[in-house]
Amino acid sequence: MSGFDGIVIGGGPAGMFAAVTAAGCGQKVLLLERNDRLGRKLLITGKGRCNVTNHCSAQEVLQNIPRNPRFLYSAMAAFPPEKTIAFFEERGCALKTERGNRVFPVTDRSASVLDCLKEELKKRRVQVKTARAQAVVTRDGGVWGVQTDQGTIPCRWAILATGGLSYPATGSTGDGYAMAARLGHRIVPAQGSLVPLQTEGPDCPDMQGLSLRNVGLKLLDAGGKTLYKDFGELLFTHFGVSGPTVLSASCHVKGEGCSLVLDLKPALDEKKLDERLLRELDAYPNRSVEHILTQLLPRSMIPVVLRRLEMDASVPAHSVTRQQRRKLLELLKAFPISIAGKRGVEEAIITSGGVAVNEVNPKTMASKIVPGLYFAGEILDCDAYTGGFNLQIAWATAYAAGMAAGSQSEP
């Protein structure tokens, strides 16, 4: 067949890596990207630093994937984080490991990762075309070509790597879902994952801009059952809460009545915290309770805590009753926040939902419905917590799809 052996639809991390992998098997590959440049979403990941992967085992990656981790077992075993790290470092993109085993380029610039991928595309002679794919065309039950806004391009196989719905300004607008659905694939309804949470009441807006480090966090359902636990950073915003711990917790927010409970002093058990409270109150008996709390809490949090305790800020320390001290202790160890819901998918880092994985071969990412069709990255119904795990899913599924497509021979 003249033209291309295969077409990869989507120039994000999964699409670029799948194209590089397939071309490395000797295939003539075309990479279609609707934007005028590749990797727009990649450039903004990790706050512009690009959290490439997590420096851990394949098994540990799977433990950080709440949706369909078993489906990814084979792909992750074939291309674990150590292979991701080796791929980039062998091509001159030096990496470093930070807190939580998060891996970043030494330059602290996402562009370093993107440049590495673009250079590899060039080396492996992948042709890049700016065009919007509209449909995967089939003949005799298999892939025949890809229809774009500039005409139909023949090919023997196609990889859908169009991403999800998060960050639509980067081109993730769900095009791939529609294309897969027209070919008979079931699409699990997409919603935001790793997304900030909207809260009820004035407390969080009153603390907007306050960032807390080293806090314990629990997500509870309406019945008080713990859905998720974490430890780390949290940010109060004008609408509610965000930050790494909250984003990961958002994966488990289902239905109504969920709440967050923060442990503001996780390093101290209740007995030690009570002893500290007593020391502070006894040391400055004539100072206001507001002043005493500055030794324990950030300033912007104090009015909120006092409001919840129904205490006047000017009450002197010597007037604080044992019951009031007990209520303060309980609030510091279990600060509750009612969740009104998730923010919109356009604010999500990643999309939950997508192509149903029971219709995809887990070893090759090949469609079980259409021969010659493959999937890679966020279009699949798999998503993970923060920490580089979602990009690791992209690399592993792209490698599986690229290797399988790349092994196809001319009929």
C-alpha cells in the first residue's frame, strides 16, 4: 500500500511516544496533531516542570492507579518507570528524583522532555502533519485510513491517542471518544479526575491562598467510611480546596455527602498535643487566645478556627476552659470540610472514563472490535494519583500500542 503504514492520532506524550516506538520497528508513520505544535498539554504538566514518571517499581505504579489497574499489568511490566527514565536519559534529557519519588528533568523545564521526543520523531523519520482527524475509516472490517479535515489518508493501522477532556484549550476535547464510539467501542462517561474540590460555607474562601504542608487528609463518604487517606500539601482557594492530596482524593469522590477531615498536627498524638496546648496557655495566661493560636496555626486560619469553636478572639488564655481546650484539640486533629462537589472537567489534570478497557487487549492495546486499531494514553478508562503515575500510564500504553502496531507486516 502506498502512503503510510500507520497513523497516530494525537501529538501529546502518548501519541508522540507511540509514533516513535512504531517507527523504531521500521514502520512509515504519520503523526496527526490538530494544534499547530506538539505537546501543548505536556508543556504545562507538573506546573511547567513535567513530572515525567515516578521512580518506583511497576507494582507500585499499579498501586497508585484506582481505576482498572489490572488492565495495565502487562503494559507496565513491559515498560516500567526504569525504562522511561532510561529512554530520556540515554537521549540526553537528564532527570532527577525529588520528594515522593517524583521524577523531573534536571532543567526543571517541560520543554526539555518535549524537545527530546521531537528530536526522536525526527530521527525515526516520523512525518508530522497539522490536521484534525475526524474518523478512522474501515474496510473489510479493519482499518483502511483516517479521515481528516483535509481529506482521507490511507493506512493499515491507526493509534488513537487523543487524550481526554481535561485542559480543552490544549486540544483535549473528546474527539477520540467520538471516533472510537462510531467504531463500536463503549465509552465510559468522562469526568474530571485529579480535580480541585468545591466546598460548602465561607471557611475555605476565607483562607484562600493559604498552603498547608505536612497535613494528614482523609476523605469520608456520607456514612463516615474512609474512602482515601493521604499526607502532604493542601491549598485553600476561593471556591474550596486544591493541592496534591486533594487532587488524588478527588479520584474517590462519588455522589453526595463526602467530606474531608484534616489532621493539622499529624506529628503529635492527642496526649502530646494536649500537653503542648497546656504549655502555651500556661506560659502566657494574660494573652488573648488569638495570640496563643499564632504558635500553632497560620494567621489566616485562626479566625476560622475561633469561629468554629464559637470563641471570642480576645478571651485571655487563663479563661480558656478545659472543655474549650478539648474542642480545640479535637478540631486540630480532625478539621472537617464539607464537599459540595468536584470542579469542572476543564480544570482537571486528567480525565476519568474513556474507552472501556474490556474491549481492548491489555498486552497490545489493540481493539478487540476493529483489527488494526489501537489506543494509548488518557483516552483509555484508566487514571492515577498525582506523582508522575499518569504520564507513566501514557508511556507504557504507548509503548505497547507502538510495538504491536510496529510489528504488523505488509499484507
